[in-house]
Amino acid sequence: MDVRLPADYKQLVHTYGGGLFGDLIWLLEPGCPEPLYDLIAQTPDREKILAGLWAAGEERPTELDEDGARLVPWGYAEGAGHFLYWLVRPGTAPDDWTVALNEGRGPLWEFHPVSCSAFLLEVLAGTTPSYYFTDVDDIVTPEDRTRFVPTRRS
């Protein structure tokens, strides 16, 4: 994968590693021995999956119409299957990438002009404008939202 990554993401991975935040969102980690949690392994896998869906007639987001625009996965929602991506656009610095969310079992997309750490914090705090996390209080207790379970266990 030939992509520079946002500084906030690199800091999250440096501080925590990959893992599950608040029983809600898995943070993918480059080089994780488990491919399901490996950002590098997930990138081409997700590209193939999305290409197949779009070839089958699912609507492709217009945000990807710009030449060279692509999606790079950085996380997914536990249980729901929503995938979280960065919308990578030519000439846009990694720290300015948009968070894109694809619903897990359907064609809908959301785009949030925030960093992945800001998006993660909003979800865990219950303040996100994301339709897919508006019911976070019904899904996870406030105590569980502060829990982190690392992918790599010592």
C-alpha cells in the first residue's frame, strides 16, 4: 500500500495499537498478524468487494468521481459491519482526509469532514451526527464506551 497515513491515526496506533474501542469500533492496524484487523490486508480486499458491488449495480458514491480518488479502510463497526474509510483525494494531505462510512448491509454512505480520531471520539461520546451511531446509548453502556480491547494480546 503506497499511502501516507494521517498523523492522528498514527498516534492512535502508536498509543493503543489496533483493537476495539468502546465495544463499537475496531481500529485496523498495519501489519497485524490477523488479516481481518490488518489495514494493509483490508485495503485491497475492500477495494475488490466494493468494485464487485458497484459492478453489480450498487450506486457508487459521487465523491469518488474525481480522478485518483479512492477509499482506504481504517476501521469497522462491531456487529453492524459498517466499514470506515478515509476518502483519499489527489492533492489532499492525509490530515485533511474525510471519514467515509459505508453501512454494513446496504448501499448507503456518509461522509464526515473530520479526522478518524475525532470521529471515533464523537461516536464514543455519543455526540456524532452519524445516523448509524445515533442510538449508541441503546447499544453500549457509558462504562463500556471507555473500554479498549487490543487486537494483539501479550
